[in-house]
Amino acid sequence: MNGRLQDKVAIITGGASGIGLASAERFVAEGAKVVIADINDAAGRQVEARHAGALRFRSCDVAVDADVEALVAFAIETFGRLDIMFNNAGIQGDRAGFTEIEATSFDAMLRLLTGSVLSGHKYAARQFRRQNSGGAILSTTSAAGLLGGYSNLGYTAAKHAIVGIVRAATFELAPYGIRSNAIAPGVTVSPIMASSFGVPAEHADAFQDFIAERCAVLQPVPRAGRPRDIANAALFLCSDEAEWISGVVLPVDGGGTAITHCDP
Ligand code: NAD
């Protein structure tokens, strides 16, 4: 099926790599105009050059509220409206545990991973209300936003908090026709995941088999996720096919969060 996002305008943060990039390319293929936002200017500009006309890059640090406000303004200047806000950018962050973590480091992770999602909701919802159009907001949490034991402390806490924002937004914004959902990827081959296996980001593709083998024990569907697996779910939740779906957190994880990893 083509044209599932025909004439929609979408913003995707973290769109220069991994899940955000796969989603941006899928959204464009389905007829959307897309602004990708990222701190990686070189990668973002390369993606923009491959999709002249339908996709624009905007340099943006999602941890900075004013950057997200300017990002929404850029999408309006460029494409005239906004229909979809996909809050996806993220990092693994400080791996310190409870006895070592510094408050400043924990706060910075919450600002980047969760505060960015709040900013995305705030400025997208303002624009949707200005347009009187409704709109779709999607945010990337994680299997680590649903369960402990998947990732580091700060990441786990910040990703859980995204679920709270999505549920609060569903309650507050539904009267304006604005939907808010989340996707919770399981282990998915991308630079961020490669780094958590000690593989340098630039070698993530070459190490797909290595990562997939380690993931097979975590996920009943015995392979690592691919960015396009997550992009497929994002496409559905951002499209009008999901017009009666709000407040859900959809695991896209090969069944990982459906099972316990204990083997009694
Ligand atoms: P990735 O590293 O390939 O992509 C993340 C992108 O976000 C990069 O382009 C990076 O430059 C950008 N970014 C980082 N900090 C930013 C900032 N402050 N402002 C703007 N952009 C910034 O990783 P990915 O796997 O595609 O991750 C995308 C999202 O999926 C993240 O939120 C991540 O936590 C989440 N996630 C990933 C996995 C996985 O296994 N890969 C699993 C669960 C959740």
C-alpha cells in the first residue's frame, strides 16, 4: 500500500540514524513531507541530499526546549503545517548504578530522554491547536521503559517516564483530536545498540550478526530487531488507520517483554 501518509507533514527527531532514519525514509515513501532533526549535522545533511524536496534536515538538540520550539517553527516555514510529531532521539547515557550515579548526570539524562518528549508534545500540540486540525504524536520509549533489567538505571527511569507523559497527554489532548502513543523497541541493530555491545557506532552494520546472536536469547523471535521493524509500527501509529488509538505503548520487540528471562 502506498500513500498512507499522503500530504502529511511530519517531524522525526533523531532522524539521521537508525530507527529515526528508517522511519523518515518510510514516511517519505508513503507520501509525507518530513523534517528530520538531529545533532549529527553531517549525517542529517547527507540524508537531506538523498531526498531533495520531500525531506529537510534541521540541526536541533532535543534536550534544549527552545531548539524544539524552533524545530516546529522550521517545519511550518518549510512545509506550511504539521500533522505528525515523532519524538525519537535518544542516547544510552551514563551507565552508573545507584551507588555511583551523580545527580547532575541523572538530571541530564532525564532532560534529554524525557524532557525532549515533553517539549515535542508541547510545541506540536500548540501547533495542532492553532491549525485546529488534530494530530498524531509518537514517542520512542523502550522495552527498558516497561521492565527493569534491560538497560542502565538512568535510561530505564527516563524511558519509564515517557510512558507517563503519553498517558497524561492522551487525557489532556484527546479533546483537541490529538493522539499520543509510544513504541517500545526491543533490541534493535543500530549505532546506539552497537555501542552498548562495545561495537563502535560506525561499525554497527558490520556487526549485525554478532549483535543478533546475543539478542536471540533475549527475544523469542530469535533475531535482533531492525530499524524497519520499528518504522513499520511507527507508520501505522502515525497514520489515520490508527485514528482511534491513543495512550498505548506498543512493544515492537520480537516478544521480548512477553516472557521472563528466568529459566526455572
Ligand atoms: P541511533 O543512535 O541510531 O539514533 C539516535 C539518533 O539520535 C542519532 O542520530 C543521534 O545523533 C540522535 N541524537 C542523540 N542525541 C540527540 C539530541 N540531544 N538531539 C537530537 N538528536 C540526538 O539509535 P536508535 O537505535 O535509532 O535509537 C532511536 C531511539 O530508539 C532512541 O530513543 C533509543 O533510546 C530508542 N531505542 C533503541 C533501541 C535499540 O535497540 N536500538 C531499543 C529501544 C529503544
